[in-house]
Amino acid sequence: MSATKNMDLKRARDRDLYLAFRKALVERGFNSMRDAARHVCSSPAPRFYIEPKRASDLVGLILANVSLINLNDSSRRMAWQLYRNYQAWVKEHPDSHLSRERIIEILVDEPAPEFYVGPQMARKIIYKERKKARAKWEKWREY
């Protein structure tokens, strides 16, 4: 997995989670950061934030009946969701000659049912993104 690509995915996830947080604040009017973060981490995400190679490896482990006990809960849920999506894709396209890796490349770019981060991590991401947004605003105001 290339470090640059992984950082790009992390930045995109953080940005998208923060935007979902801002949208939830406007639309739902949450009174606490805790409630908003809990809502956002279980809300739909624009994509799966995982390298296709890593996702393919995880789906391969599931296909081989290897336990995913070494993964945290969020990563395990993501792996199983990708596996279910993979199985559905294969069932819908029985004549496809695409490899598992190529199918997974397609699937990770599709919308995900959640961000696959816990509420505590969501709050950390939101605080960090809010701090970056404020710094950008302050810099802009100086001009």
C-alpha cells in the first residue's frame, strides 16, 4: 500500500466526515457534539476509505474462512460489507471475467453504508478538521 495513496484516502475520509457533520448540524440541529458525532459515524459515506489491495486481501481472507479477529470492530464491519458487496456483484455478473482485485477496485469507489469509524475517532477527526478550517479562515481574513 503506498503511503501517499493511503494519506489521500485518510484526508478524503476526514474531509467527508467533517462535511457530513456540518450538514447534520444544519439539518438536524444537534445540541451536543457527542450526539452529532455518533450520528455522523453511522451515516452513509461517499465511498469505502480503504486501499483496493487491502480490501481485496480482506475479502480473500473471508473467502478462505480465515478469522478477522485481529481487526478492530469498524474494520471488520467494513471487510464483511465489502465481502457482501463482492458476493452480490459476482451474482449479478456471472459471466464476468474480472479478477477479485478488479471487482474490489470497482466496489471501494461505490458509496459505503457508514464511515466505519467509532464516535470517539469521529470527534477527533471533527475537532482536527474544525481547527484546520478555522486556521484557513483566519489566514483568509488577514488579507
